Amino acid sequence: MVKKLFFVALFLCYAIALTLVLLVARFPKENLLEAAAARLETLLPGTSCAIGDVGYRHPLGLVLSNISIDAAATEEPLVIDKAEIRFTLRQPLSRFHARLEVLGAAVSGEVVLDRSRETLNLPSVSVQELDLAADLLSRNLDRQLSGVADVSGNYQAPLADPAAGTLHGMIRVEDLRLSLKRPILWESEAAFDTVLAEVDITGTTIALSQGEAAGEKFESMFSGLVRFAGSWWNSEVAIAGELLPASDFLGGNPQAARAVALLNRTYGPGPIPFHVSGSVLEPVFQFGPVRRP
């Protein structure tokens, strides 16, 4: 979903470059909105797009509102509440800044088109305050999900295929809460105050590395992959790491303490190895290292 937001911002900037020309030519606003939406549909094949309103912002910028992008593969359209585009005076068609408000989050970054190298770059792109409890993200999970995510990084792709690029950055989630279908050490909820990880996105694969999670009851280190499969909740999950229960938690939960003692006899003292497989919708959590075939 994060990468999709980046791509929407990216393709929208292309559409806005056209709308700027139309504004200069003083097209009627209705024609302008229809032309920009049609351009966006061309850049996002298989979608139906609509733009509610557009306005000029001095000295060289545009503000669009109520942008709806509807794809057959999604149950409801993605709605961008507001998009602001600011072009640089010296390089108006090769360097511009975009800021979008979508799903309660702010997506922003500078877009650089390098025609000599045939590349597109977003050297510093960010998503701030993405609400994980948003209906579009959590509806099909069949369990409670909450937290606030921030993502920052850089993106590079060939100009001929802007979606075929790579994103490298960091993700940070505050106050993550995820109800579990099967208890882990008698806990029915995974709760972490902070989750941090490096993220690399290439094609349909999200790679997480150097992951750290800290909460009142558990600490964890992890890494792994998420492979997109049509919808994010059906995506394949392969994550491995170590889980360290807090001593205060074990002191107040004798059943969990006995289970941890048995696991420490098997895997040694300290953090307990674990791995997660399956899908985002139906993850399977198991203690122990990943078994290679």
C-alpha cells in the first residue's frame, strides 16, 4: 500500500504537468478536470479516475482536491483528499514537489526527471502519520489493527516505466496493536510501542531488515519478506526473528513463564527464535528457527 501511494503521487505529477499547460492556455475548468483525469487513467491502466476541483497557486503551482482512483482489483476507490504541486521556476518540467493528503496521511517528496539518464528520482519521499486502522487497510483482516506509520526513503525508476523502480528507506510504527487469532504466550494481542525497520521495495516484494520492536511485554528483532499477491491482505509473509519476553510480564503470568522455560531448554537462554509464514490475512506464527527444505 505504501508503494502504491508513492506511485499514485508519481503518476499524478505527470498528469499535473499537463494540467499546468492547460491552465496557461485558459481552458475552461471542466475541460481541464476531464483532461487531467483522462491523463491519469492513461498513466494508471485499468482505473477510472475523477478530479473534483483544481486551482492555481502562485507562483507556479496547482492544488487539486477530491481525486478518486477506482481500480477493478479494489473494493472501493482510493480517494486523495488534496494534492499540491509546486514547480521550480528554473526547471518547471523536470523538477517539482508534490504533497498529497490520503488516508489521513501526508505523502510528500521532490520529483526529478533526468532525461539524459532516462531516470526518474524521488530523492527524499515520505509518508507521515498513516493510520493503520483506516478502513481501506484493515477492513478484510478480520481482527483489530491500529498504529501510526511513518515511511521515509528514496525511489528511482526508468523514465520509460516509472513503476519498475526500487524504494529504499525506513519505516517506523508507533503504538502498534494487532489482535491475534491464536494467542502467543497466552497473549491475545501483539502490542509494541515502537517498531522500526529498513525497507526495500522492488516490484511486488517488500524486504524488511534490521527490524526492532519494543513494548511493555515483549521486545523483538526481525527481518523478512512480504510478496504482494493482488491485495495486500493476501500477500505472502516470510518473517523470522527473536522474541524476548519482559521479566515483569513473566513474573505476573506463570503459564507464560513455564512455556518460556520450556522454550529456553530447547533453544537456549535469552531471546526465543520464531518465524511467521502464510499470508497477511492468515499468518502462521511458530517458535523455532525457519526449517529449510
